[in-house]
Amino acid sequence: MIPYPKIDPVLFSIGPIHVRWYGVMYVLGFIGSYFLLQKQERSKQIGLIGTAAQDLVFYLAVGVIAGGRLGYILFYEYMDLTAYIKNPLEIIATWHGGMSFHGGLIGCVITVWIFSRRRKMPFAAVADSTIVTCPVGLGLGRLGNFINGELLGHPSDLPWAMIYPGGGPISRHPTQLYEALAEGLLLFVIMWRLRKKPFKDGTMVGLFLVFYGIFRFIIEFFKEPDPQIGFLFTYFTMGQILCIGMIAAGVVLILYLNRKATALEVK
């Protein structure tokens, strides 16, 4: 068993304002996306550099926060929607429950589409350049979850299991670190290497949906289900159900783009 490093979730405080590690991870993720966007050849071809890249990162921040919070409420708190209707301010209280990756992804798709329309840039190309940078923020976000001691894993007696402050006196899978490595580091390496392949615009988005969906689906087997939902269909978590939809959408998108490319070649 490895001792859990007790890191204060609050990095520093200024009066009533508390700056948390989790929020800092988000900021670092957006900064990373800004620089990685401009490193890509496709971004340079469509003019996604300089102020355009800055604007896109702002749109992404709005999409992640708004979509992530609304997604959490709709996907994970759907049985208590009346409480949010009675107290609308709870909708923006991200510190009460958190946010959903899948909701954040939907929010980003919407904001990238709006950005592309306003900038008159090809949506699929902008989406591809953007999605390649996402694993950086995902990995950092999972480290934030680890510092918060949340999203706990199942009990385990493996050598690297940890006893979390809020997880009782039993050792557990450090699933936040599993996700940081798989959805963050490994997925970034895969996407960064594939970005130079002569794929049709939009393919990178499809590949991201498939790879992320598979990694997250597998790791969910080691995580405790959300207490307010439990298991769905006896064995699966809400995260896994959403990942099945992601994988299916990714496969359909890739097949559609390949078929479209084949049809153009035939003509």
C-alpha cells in the first residue's frame, strides 16, 4: 500500500477567496491547449494562431464550464432536478457535486461550432486541432481530482492501493491516477502522433471519441459508482453508459468520413 499524499486542496487563500488546485489544473490545461493549437500544421493552414487561438481557448473555457456543470446536473442529478429548479443558483455551484466530462465535451462542440461560424473557419478542421490538445487538460483535471480525494476506486489490496481521507479505513484503487495516465498522457501521445496522418477533417474527433471512450469505460470498472445513481443495468456506471455512446458516435463519424472520401474518389 502507498500512503496517500495529504495535499491541501486549497493552494492559497486571499481573504474569502480560495484558489484550489483543481481550478489551477483547469487554467494550466487551457494554457497548454493554447500553445499546442499553434504547434499544429493544420492550425496554421486555417489561421488558428495568435488572437484566433486566444479566442478559441476562451470559447472552450465557456463550453467546458457551462457544459460540464449542466451535464453533471442532467446526467448525474436527474433525479433531483426539482431542487435545482427551486434554487437556480445551485446550477452554478460547481463546488456542490462538480462537473461532467461528457457534458463539457458537448459544451465544447457547441462553442467550437459557434467560433468556427463567426471566424468563417472549417468547423471539422478546428475541431480536429482542438481535440488533439484535450488530453492535456484531462490529465491535469484528474490530478486535481486526486488532490481533492474524490472519485474513489473500489477497495483493493494491490501494492499501489491507497487509503483516502474520505474513503474509510480501507485501501482503494487510485483511479484518478489511472485516468490521468490513460486519458491524459497515453491519449495525448496517441493523438499527437496521429495528427500528421492524411486523415479527412473530422477524423481526429472520431478517434478521440473511440479511444477516450474505451479507456474511460475500462477504468470505470475499478471506480465506485455515483452514490445517487449506483449501477445501471446491474453492472454499469453512468460514465460507462455515456462512454458507449461516445464510442458508437466515434465509429459512425469515422465510417461516414471514410465513405464520403471514397465517394469523392469514385467521382
